[in-house]
Amino acid sequence: MSAEIDTLIGMIILLATTVFLVIAIELKELVKATIALGIGSALLASVFYILNAPYAAIFELSVAAGLVTILLLSAIGMIEKEGTK
């Protein structure tokens, strides 16, 4: 019974990851797309952890979900400030 629940939870997380990453691709607003990318990356990190790859999960969470999201948001903010001048 426990293995079935773990499989179901894993499938739900994989589906949510796919949904958020497709949303990140399809959104036209850059800030919302970047936030969706960060959420998708965080969900992917949880998939790595479920698959017993904790180092990959930590790397994905810190670099992809954290660093890349912050860099993209700061770059978008700088572009929008320069465009209003």
C-alpha cells in the first residue's frame, strides 16, 4: 500500500512539474514566466529527492530554482527600468 501511495505522489509531482514548466514556456509576461520556472525547478528538485538523488536535488534547488530565478528577475527589473526612461 505504501509503494502505491509513493508512486501516486511521484506522478502528481511529475505532472505538476510538467504543467509549471509548460506554463513558463507559454506565458508572455516575463515575470510570471520566471516565477513559474522557479516553481517548476523546485518541483523537479523534489522529484530528484524522491528518486534518492539528494545531491542533484540540492543542486537543482539552489542553482536552478534559486540563483537562476533571482538573476532572471533582476535582469527583467533592470530592463523594465531602462525602458521607462
